[in-house]
Amino acid sequence: MQEDVVGAVLNGQDVLVLMPTGGGKSICFQVPALAMEGICIVVTPLIALMKDQVEQLRRRGIPATAVFSGMHWREIDATLDNCIYGNMKFLYVSPERLQTEILIERVKQMKVCLLAIDEAHCISAWGYDFRPPYLQIADFRQLIPNVPVIALTASATPDVQADIQAKLEMRPSPTGETLVFRQTFARPNLSYSAIAEENKEGRLLRVLSNVPGSAIIYARSRRQTQQIAEWLRWQNIPADYYHAGLTNKQRADKQDAWINNKTRVMVATNAFGMGIDKPDCRVVIHVDPPDTLEAYYQEAGRAGRDGQKAYAVLLYNPNDLTTLIHRTEQQYPSIDLIRRVYQALANFLGVPVGSGQFTSYDFDLQQLVSKFNLPAQETHYALKQLQHEGLIELSEGYYRPSRVMMSVDNRQLYDFQLKNPHFDSFIRLLMRMYGGELFTDFMTISEGALARAFLISEQEVTNVLEQLNQRAILVYEKQKDKPQLTYLTPRINAEQLVIDAAALAGRKHRALSKVKAAIDYIQHPQQCRTRLLQTYFGELPDEACGVCDNCLKLKNKQHSVDTIREQVRAYIVQAATRGVSPRQLADQFAAMDTDLLAQAVRQLLADEQIGYNEGGNLVVLTH
């Protein structure tokens, strides 16, 4: 399907692409962009994924860059200049950047060939991860009216698909309809199971014993990931845990060990998996039921990307399903609490009214909760709602090394060195180690390397850099490896905070509807799991997959019925012409499942292999 998508984009058409996780969506916009003259702007909400794609493109010799929350304005300025005057092919931006004056003015000067919208379901309030900044994309398109747009997502229901096309104002093809390319949601090599289980640890052990190879176990809480990983190691299974609370180095080391098969099982929150390319994961196990089928489909789809047999196993008990509903209701706190948290946040970070837009702060939820005596769980969800309203952005800790860029030109720097000789030798060392690019771009530096070269401590290097920063000679951004909170709008008075109560109630209703759909999928006693997913995503179901738990139960049941049919027929044959009364038959097979026995007899009657004689007994009609 990729070739068809690429052809449509090269013909200047707007397209919507639905491809499962691991289906190769990035190729669909990267290939045509490379074949076209100009730069491709890619909108994506995930900073970690954005950075990963930029690094992958650069490793392949393709010029790519990104603008996202937390960057210094000087760096943004230089990055956008490179997109105008350099040979840049890809500019990745977070959606909240689209309405900033600096981006709008620079885009007017760029030769843009394509606008790609990744995670396009985020534009729809009907979706599972609605993000208000995505609604700005239609306005942004007016800057580049003749540029085609490609919207991509791994999971979207029919309502969401229609909403994406409407919100992006996608132009119809010559046939009068927006071009939509859908790859089937069926994964023939993936066996889905949903198992009611009280002893989840015991079941985990059995699954991992029966399915060799790499595995991911998804758990809801960070503490769970650590506990399960430790328990698995006690069972002599090489396992590790992963969540967003770890440092960047810890996450990278753990991820590399799993990808390179040094660790067999990764027990993780949903922070693990996005952008990870490991085709030979054999099983994905969820020990908690998912909030949505969209999220479950993406996470389960990380198994078997190599096309070989793989398994997606979901473990649950009745309490899990009750908790799921309760937790979803909790995610929508009162408007009073949301305002209270917004005010506490401003006090905590020291952000005055009218300021703070696009400023990022190191953020510690626990400190906020403790200092202002706020309920922890409800505060977490209040922050999520503030993010939904487009007021703030939360990002888990991501690593960015220390960076430096000169704020003055060569002549001004030379004058400063003459007037401040105690800084001269350090500045010369800095220029010798990192070169003239310091005047045009942010350069990654190492305080440790500078300390060793200058024969002073790292702390002394940091002090000198901070002094030069204060004197506006350079911009010094220290290493970051903590959760970040960014104000997307100027801070306003909490009492004037406008939150649409009807919209909040609507989001809650939709979230509960999605939970209900997930529970229906989990508890469905007989329908093929793949067919259930296809129906949910608006795809006409194929034949039953034959490999999910429900299909296998049906096969086993049919096998049992076939066996009972032969036994029943053989018993009736022995009775010859006198036949067998229904009571005699029931007594003879009293130890068998009554429903299966009845089904076997009905099938024999329907096939006219047996029938009733005048005395009301069952006799064989054919031999």
C-alpha cells in the first residue's frame, strides 16, 4: 500500500493513511518528500519519537531537525533559519508551535513541499488521545494552501476518520472523495487471548514457558513493573523493568539490552514501545485491562512484526474491570479542583500572571502535592485536563545534554576577552574544543571534558559558564533529565480560567464508552477477537482468524461434538431397529456435557443420519 500512498502524495493529493503499528507509516511521507523539492513539515506530539526520527534520518545522511517545547528561543531561531537557507528536508514540530509568530513568519519564507500529520487521531475529540493544539493545523494550512497534506494514524474508528478529514479540511480527489488508504487491522500471525485469571503470576509463568523468545509485559503502575520483573528473575527468567521515572541512561541501557536479546522480558508501563523497532517480539502480555481498544491494539501489535507466529495475551479478573470504570470516572475531576491545581502550579513554579508562555520548568508532582496539600491522584488527573485544554504540556523526563551557543559575534567576544582577561583562557579553550559553529548553532558540550582540559572541577566549569550566561556572552543550557512542564499560553488568573463543563462531560462520556467497548471485547465469550477489532475500527470483518482463544475454543468444542456424534451414532446402531429412547440415550451419556450431547444429536438429526421411528425411539437412517 505504501507505493499507492507515495504516488498519491507525489500527485499533490491530500491523503489519510491508516496502518497498524509497525506497518511503515513513516515511509509514506519520507519517500515522497525526498523526491520533491523543498522541505516537509511533520507535526507530531511525542517529543521522544520526534527526536528518535530526526536522529534516524540524520544517520541515513538526510538533513532533519525539530522544534519542540523546552528549546531556547535562540536555538529555535537558528533552526528555522536553517530550514529557509539550508538544505533541510524535514522539520518536525510539536502542534502547539504552529501558531507561534516566529514559526508562522519563517514558514512564509520556506519552500514547503508536504505537510505530514502523525498521530492524526489526536485531532478528534472522538479519538482516544485528543489534543486541542491539533485543531490549529487547519489554520496553519492557510499559510501553505497548495501544499498536500498526509495524515497518518495506526488506529481510528469511522467517526475519528471522518473527523480527521473534516478538521484538516482535506481536499477531495478528482473523484470527489478524500483519498483514504487503509491497511487491514487483521494480523493473521497474531493470536489474541483474553483470560480471566486470579493467579496472574502463575499464568505469566505458564505463558512464558510455552512461548519462547522476547516478550513485553505491560503493567499499569511503575511499582508493578519492578515487582513483576523481580519475581520473574526469581523464576530464572531474564527480565527487567522500564518506566518514564527512570533516567535517560537507565532507559536507554534497558531498551538496548532487550533489543539485543540480553534481556528476554521487559516489564513496562505504556512508556515503553513507541518508536522501538524489534520485529521478533513473540508475546505481549497485559496484566491490566486497557482503557481503550486503540491503545491495546497498538501495544499488542508490537508482537510478531516479523510476520511469524506471535501472541497477545490479556489477563484480567472481575475486580480489574470494576476498577477500570472507577478510574476512568476519576480522570474527570471537578472544575473547582482543576482551577485550584492551576493556581497551585503557578505559585509552585513562580509564574506571574501574563507570563510563562513556552517556558519549560523542571517539575516534581510529589513536591507540588505535598506543598499545597493536594490529593495526589486527583491532582495528576487535573494536570491532564489542563493539558487537554491546551494550557500546559507535560513530558516525562527526557535527556538532553548541556549545550552552549554564543550570544555575541566574533568582534564583541574579542572585546570582552580584552576587558575580562580572567575569562580569556576559558573562552579560547571553549572555542578550540567546539569551533566556530558556536556562533551559529547550539553545540552539545561536556562539562567533564572541559574540566579535564582546563584542570578544574566540573562545578567550577559550570560556574564559569553560568557567569558568561549572565553577562549575555553565551547561552548556557544545563543538562536536563527531569520531567518537564511547559506553559503553552501566558498564565492567567485561576478564577478567570474558562473550562467548558459541557465539553468536559462529553469527554468523560466518550471515555466511558471506550472503556465499555474494551470490556465487551475482553468478556466476549465466542466471537473471533480479530473480527471484534476489525468491527470496532470500522472494517468489514474477514473470516474468523482461527488462532485466537475464542476461535480455538470453538474448534475444540466442535472437535468434542464430532467425537460425541460418532459415539451416539455407534450406540444407536447397536440398538438396530428397536431404537433408543431419548431417556436411554441421556442415561448412557450421563457423564457428558448436556449441551454438547444435545448439539451432537441435533446435528445427526439435521444430517438425516438418525431419525425417530413410530415408537418415538431414535434409529439410524443411513449406515
